[in-house]
Amino acid sequence: MALFKKRTVGKPGEWYYCLEHKKVEEGPECPAKDRFGPYATRGEAEHAMATARERNLQWENDPRWHDAPTGGGTDED
């Protein structure tokens, strides 16, 4: 008996952005490794790449994600 069923048909109302085909899909049509989502609306899925860019920029500038001290010096004085 299989632990996981392969879902071939997506659920209506679940929207995904396919990274491979660069298109919005209702329900997962492509493999999980090739998509962002699920999103609640088609509009959210259409803006998936912009949302990812904004979040990446926020994370890159978040001091909590940087372990190295700023200034390039050492902690020894």
C-alpha cells in the first residue's frame, strides 16, 4: 500500500506559478520542484516572481540573517 497518492488533478481554487513554463496554473499541473504556491488567488500567483524578489531583498537586508560582524574587522582588539 502506498503512503502517498500521486495527485494528478489539482484542487479548484489553488493557484500555482510554474517556474518551468512561466505560467499560472489552477491546481498543480507540474511537479512541486517546478512551482511556487499554492496561492489563494490567480492574481497572487501571477505576481509570484515579484513577491519572491521582494522577500529575497528583505531577507538579504535583515541583520538577523547575517552572522558575520559588519566592518570587515576582527573581534580581537
